[in-house]
Amino acid sequence: MSRWRALERAQGDARPKAVGGDRRSKQTEAHGPAILTAIEATPDLTIEELRQVMARAKAFVSYGALWRFLRRHKITRKKSPRTQASRIVRTS
């Protein structure tokens, strides 16, 4: 008798359980208020700069975890232009 058959007899169903999934977002979400506060204080932060701000606050979050957090909360990270475009001289 195979163990699949034994599982089917014991439980009535031998289908495999779900594989994978996000297991660490709870840790990042625990730092959510601090992340949102840092973004509100300086809205022009890059993700790496935000990660360094969080590290100074003793909340160590990876780049990818921050990226997924921002995506979940529909927050975009686009730098604003540093200078206004000139009509006379070309700016880059």
C-alpha cells in the first residue's frame, strides 16, 4: 500500500496541498506605518534610500520586500525632475 492510498483512506482525500506563496510579507507589513511615514516625510526617496532609512530605524527590510510592499499598496516610486525644463537651452 502506498502512502497516497493510506492518506486517501485516512483523510478521504489525497490531493497535495498548495505550494509556495508569500511567507514574509507579515514582517514587512509590521513595519508598514514606519515605511509610510518615511515616504510622507521625503516623498522623493528611492527604494534603496528608503531601505537605508528603515535600517537606521532598526527595521531591516530587503529591497525586494520593499518593492513588493509598495506594489501592494499601489505606491509608485518615480523621482521628480530636479530642474524645470528651459525653453531657451536644452536641459538633460
